[in-house]
Amino acid sequence: MIKDESEQAHKPQFASAPGQARKTATVEDSLAAAAELKPMVGSVRRLARERRAALAKRGKMALPPEER
């Protein structure tokens, strides 16, 4: 579960500017993150497909108790 950043304590990006507000990522940072996450996409899609198939076959009882 992803938390809203506005609820988190402020962490300064640079020691020289502790009061600086959070900024959006640069294009380079975004591309680097996307390249890092790309290999996980296939496995996540596979897990989601298996989960949907189990739900279709056995209903809600196919889920682990903490997800029901």
C-alpha cells in the first residue's frame, strides 16, 4: 500500500537547503526508475493473472485470509 507523501515527515533533498520543498523527479530520474522496474512487470502481470484465475475458480476463498 502506497502512502500519501503529504503525510510523511519532510526529508530535505539537500543538506544545504533543509527547508526546500519536495520536487518532482527529473526526466533522467524517471527513466532510470522505469528501466529498473521494467523486468518486474512481467512477473507482476503473471501473478495478477494467476490471482484472477484462482478467484474465478474458487471465489473469495482462494485468497489468503488477510486479503479476504
